[in-house]
Amino acid sequence: MKNALELNNISKSYQDGEGENNILNNISLEVKPGEFVAIVGPSGSGKSTFLSISGALLSPSDGSVMVGGTELGKKNKKKLVKIRREKIGFIFQSHHLLPFLTAKEQLTLVQKMNKNNGKSDLRAEDMLADLGLAECADKFPAKMSGGEKQRVAIARAFMNDPDIILADEPTASLDGARGRQVVELIKKEVKKHQKAAIMVTHDERVLDLVDVIYRLENAGLKKVVNQ
Amino acid sequence: MNLAWKEIRHSKTKYILIEGILILMIFMVVFLSGLANGLGDAISASIDKTDAEYFVISTDAEKLIATSKIDKEMLEKTASMTNDQVTSLNIKRSNVNTFKDEKKLDITYFAIDPNGFLNPDITEGEGLVNAKAENPVVLDDSFQEQDIVIGDVIEDSVTGIKLTVVGFTKDELYGHSPVGFIGADTFTTLNQEINSSYVEKYNAIAVQGSDIEKINIKGLEVVDKATIINNLPGYAAEQLTIKMILWVLVVISAAVLGVFFYVITIQKQKQFGVLKAIGMKMSEITGYIMSQVFILSLIGVVIGNLLSVGMASMLPSSMPFFLKTPMVIIISVVFIVISLFTSLVSVRKVAKVDPMVIIGGNE
């Protein structure tokens, strides 16, 4: 099966004073549709950089990135925006919903943005119901609980029918039980819609829910478990 | 994109506060423009309202209509050089006494040909042309506040000649004093009382149309109405001062909106980061920001204008205040355009936001 995400020999370094600071060094990764991958690692290990490169927010110093069969490397900023719009679904550390839109409007916004490229026939109502958010449809984020907000954020990430879901510490702002529930929901949707997903986390308690675990340490990526 | 409106509706308090300041500033600007027009009219209304497009005056008057002198024969000479109607005009400041009390009242005589086109619109009584009384006068209706009614006799303070009030007109002002229209023959009578060798002379010859190319008389020049008004004593100085304050205020109020908006934009950097991360194009974000500024400035303009109009209807009639719709429209449009322009600063700020700020939490 075609890979949803392919990173080939990715390196990223920053100029740091006189020397160079290697954040990522020669990293490769392949994720297939329907596969749920976790990346763990201590803080400062480059997890954010890794996620930004995978999410077309940052260009690598070296190596190539393929999302849904499209090579990102040589694209300009405008093209990267289009890639993010059509092929990538983000779940951020804190929900980052727009405060002035209701749960349903958060989803339809993404849907409207993708209206013209023939993607996404998902219905916002179905998506909300699927995540147990039917009653929240007309609520603003300020009126929702932390878990509800993060679930809306999950729903939003799926609304553009992306090739890959990227989750940045989705449990960080939630307590243990709610955090687990959120990751369970991500897993459920990933399997249901056959999407590839990468979750960056240091919450060890949810690692049993993913298919593959990688550890990011000393600028390198190592496969830990293949569950 | 209705994101703009949804956000304004959601954060009502914040935007109502901004809107409040905007409305007050627009109100001030529009009100000032009313005052500028009112003051301008107090100087120039009677010239402005005439049907004349051009005035023939003597060259040595340097475009000052009241100091120009033209001999009587020039009227016919001018008439022969144009297909348009021409008529004579004399302007003279004076005082009149009423017989009811000892008060001396300011007046500016506009001495005209009763059959010519400079006759004012009569609001009460009759015009000079039908008047049977000796030395008839048509007064601006502000004299009615001095209890002068039709049929009253007033006395020219300088000469003691009695004038009979035959009619009233309205909004006729020149150099901050109300105007009384008299016939050219009455004007000659007045002058002969002071100087028995006076011969009929004019300040200006008014031309009704624009057929002026062939009017070419030595010592005389043809000047358009706007230039005549601009050269009335005090007019340019007053207008320039007030209009300068007015336009500076327009710019300041638009800049205030721009600054407010910039502060709000800085507060919302993360939000813009999210929009960029989920793939919103910069053009769409620009549209969102600009339409928000447009909505705010439009609401401010509409309410501010309504407030000014409402206020205008409550002002005492002695206050020189007059709202001119074209002027109000120009101010409103300029305000909105400058507001949109200042919002570009916010747009530029947002363009620089790196969507990466939201990855890795709140460091």
C-alpha cells in the first residue's frame, strides 16, 4: 500500500552562535494509511521540529518529505499552505479552537475552505455525533469542558479528509482519564477513516493504544515497539 | 467570509467600546464640517445662491467684489458680448434703524435690477418688481426676529432715507450680516443723499451662463463665482482653518481605529497562527481582517452621521450650522478608506506570524 507519509533522510540544523545545532539527523519514517504512530522523547529532543517538518510548516535542511504522494521539498510557501489545507489535519496541544465559532462552525469552516477541491463529503453533524459531541454543536468553546474542546479539535482535523493526522501532545492539557479517552477517540477515527496518524507525546499511559512507537533521542529516531 | 462578523458579534463588549470612540470622533468631524459650511454660508450665501456663474468686475479690485467699480455704460457693452443674461449688482454694508426701538441693525444692501435674475426667492410678501411703495426692500427673514413685519418702514441710519419692507426671503447672508435687497434706483437715491454728484455705478455685472469668451473690456475681468467667494474677506482664512482641523481629525480617528486594531491583532497572533496552520491562505486572512475593519468603520460612520443630523435639528438657528450631504459623504468615504489603509499594518503583522508558534505548546 502507498505510504501516507514518507520522511527520507531528514536533517534539520540551526545556526547556533559559531557552531551548528543538529536537531534532527538523518531521520527516515514511513507511515501507512490506518497506522497510528507515537513519537516519544524527552523535551528538547526535537519533537516539535519533527512535527513541523511533517506538517509542512517547516522545511528540512536536508532530505525529502512526501505527504500523500506529493513531494514537499521544493514547494514555495503558497503551495505548502495548499498542502496543509488539503492533506494534513492538525490536533494541537491545547485545542486552539476559534473562540467565536460554535463547535459545528469550527468544522464547517474547514469544510468551506476545501469546498472547491472536491474533498471531504464528511458531514459536520455526523462527525460531532461520532465523537459524542452532538449536544455541543451550537456551543462556543468557552462553554465546553477541556475534553470536549479537544474532541472538537479532533473532529476538525478530520474534516478536510487529510492524508495524515498530526497530533501535538493532545493529552497535555487533560487529566489521565480524559487524556486516554481523547487518544482512544483519535484511534477510533484513524481506523474508521483509514488515516495515517502521528502523535507526539510523553504521556506513557496512552502508548498501549498506538500501533508503533518511536523514540526521538540525540537527533535520531529509533523504533521501540511494534505492537 | 462571515468570520469577521461572527467575531464582532461574539466579543460584543470589546468592539462596542471601540465603536463608541469611533462614533464620537466621526460625530465631531461631521459636526465640524457642518460648522465650516455654516460659517462659510454666513459670509457667502447671497453670492453662492445667485443664478450667476460669472461676475464681471474691475481689474484693479483684485477679485474683491465689494471694491470693484464699473461704469454704467459697461452693462450694455457686456450684454452685447454674450448671449447670456447679464444684470448689475451693488453690495454695500450699512445700518438700519427700526421705529419700534432705538436698535441699530446690521444690514448689507444687495442693490439689483428688480427685473433681473438676481431677485431672491420670496418666502413672504412680494418681490421688488411688484412693489408699489417708495424705496421697497426685501429682507432676510432673520429680521423677523427683530419684530419687523411686512409693511414696516425702516430707516437707513447713514442717510435717514426710509425703506418700506415689502417681502422676506431666507438664508440670505453676506459677510456675517443679513442681506436686504433693494432696487438699483433706491441705491442711487441713497448715494445721492450723501454725495449729490453721484452717478450710477456697479460693483459687478453678473452673467447668468458661461458664454464669457467674448467679454473683453479694458479694465474689466470675468471671474467665476467660486473665485469671488474665495476672495470675500475672511472666507478663505476661516474655511482653511476649520477644514484643516477637520481633515486632521479624520486622519486621527482612522489612525485610532488602526492602532486599536493593531493591538487586538497582536493579542490574536496565536489565533492567526492556527488559521495559517490549518491552511488558510494569506489572501483569505487579509479579507477577514479588512472586512472586520470595514464593518467597524461603516457602523461608526452611519451612527456618527445620524448623531450629527439629530444634533443639527436641535441647534439654535443663530448658530451657523449647515450639513452638506456631498461633504458628509466625502468625509465618510475618506474615513473608511483611511481606516482600511491603516489596517494594512495589522495585515502585515499577521503575514509575519509563523504558524509554527502553536506547535509545541506555549513556550
